[in-house]
Amino acid sequence: MTTTVLRFNFASPQGDPRTQSRLLGTALELAQWGESRGIAAVSVDEHHATGHGWSSNPILAASMFLARTSKLIAGVDCALGPLWHPVRMAEDIALVDNMSRGRLFTTVGLGYRECEYDALGVDFSRRGRLLDDLITRMLAVWDENGTWTRPHPMLFVGGGVPATARRAARFGLPLSLVDHLPDVADHYRELCAEKGVAPFVMMPGEINRGMIYLHEDPDKAWAELGEHILWEAVTYGGWSAESRSLMHIPGVQTIEEVRASGKYRILTPDELIAEIRGTDQYGPLVMHPLVGGMPVDAAWQSVQLLTDTVLPALT
């Protein structure tokens, strides 16, 4: 069975607090409703100084979803480790781990936006050392105090370069890659073998399935709702000239460019069913129902097409 994930970042073009409140409330309702119909996980991330209401505290956001559900996994993908105090992050994660009985999976990474470090008064040039110090201290805090999940809550090291593999292997932690990077994964496995550590890699598949939105008429949806997807793609793509993740489209400016990238896709239920049935290893099915402040009714329609049409057909 394909794993289904709902991604949320709560961002919208104006970043109005009332809009964000509506998006937050809808996200919680979608997760709670979706859990009872086969959705397995939610994913949240962290960004600062956006001006758009982007999720700034993924541990807190994950805890809201976990408090409203009983089986759902919440993935933090990822927390910007150097911007956190190590003891604070360790205690916050432990609290949520205890409350949810182990349903919080946290990835820590460096980030790449210098303005975020400036906003929080952290030296961008020291981010590698700061992340190492954070992981060292968190593991010590958990070891001293104990947690629900043993030996400690699920913690991944995230990124996409050989240094990421070295850091994960050095700490004996799982590796979470931002893209399909088999060379980096192999480097990590080799280092783990040298240390006698069992490797654990989360890596997107070779084919990028993108963020999926369901609609009975994709052309109509792109015409009527595509502006929301375009806004996020332009905003996110403008943060870096390099492709930083599966969802980065550097320099994108038009809906046609977004569609051509395949990173945001609008499909009919039948198209998605055929696509999943046509491959042995589809990978996670990630939906982004409130992308760019998508209208609430449209978000619900997309998720309901998944739970009421797609998932029953696959089981």
C-alpha cells in the first residue's frame, strides 16, 4: 500500500494572521479526518523571515497534529538545527515524543537562507559546528533523562552532500536525503559499515512524483487555482539559485513552467490510480492541499478524492 502524506506550511501570499488561522484550522481537520480514511502522515517544515506566515516552529506544529490524532506520524522535514538551543529542542521533542507515544520523526538540517540566521542572531558561517554541537547535546539530554522512544526519539540528519552522510554516520543516526542521491547514500552506508552501525536511509525515489493535487478536470484546476501553486513555486524557488530540494524550481515565473517541471502536479483520480498501479515502487504519495493559501473548499475536495476514490481503488 502506498504511504500517503499531507504536507502543510500554512503560508499564503499576504501572510495575514486571519488567513493563517483558517489554514491552520483546516490543516488540523484534514489530518484528523484523513487519519480515519488511510492517510498515514503529515509533514511540516521550518522557515523564518518570510513575511508569509510560513511555519516557523515545526515541533510545535507537529504536536498540534499529534494531539488531534492517535495513529498519524508527524514528520518534521526539517528543523533548522543551528537556530535552536540544544536543550530546548531536546526537551520539546521529548515532550511531544512522550505525548504522542513515539509518533514524531524529526530531521535536523543546516538550512541555506542566510537571512534566517541574521533574523535569529546566529552566525551563518558556524552552522556546521553548531549543528554538531546541537546533536551532541540533544543525545546527551535524552540519555540523562529518558524518553518514550528508546534509546531516544526518532532523529534524522538531513541534507544532500557528502558532509551530511559523514555527520549522520558519525553520530550513528539515520540519514534523510533531500533528493535521489545514491552516491551520498552509498557513502553513508560505507561509513556506517566501518563504524559497525546499522545504516538507515530515507531517500526519494529516482522518479520525482512531486506534490500532487487531485481534481476531476486538471486543465480547469490549473486555470482557476494555479495561481496558488505558482505563488509558492515562485516564492520557494526565489530563495536559492540552486535546486535545494525536490520542490525547488529556481527562477520559475509562469504556470506553464511549473507544470512542465513536474514538481507540482494536478491529476485526476483515475490518472493517479493508473500511475500507482503501473509501478512496483511508487514511493510516498505526497499531497499539498493548502498550497499557497488554496481555498479551503478546494483543499477538501482534493483530499476527499484521494480518500474516497483513489485509496479504495488501490486496496
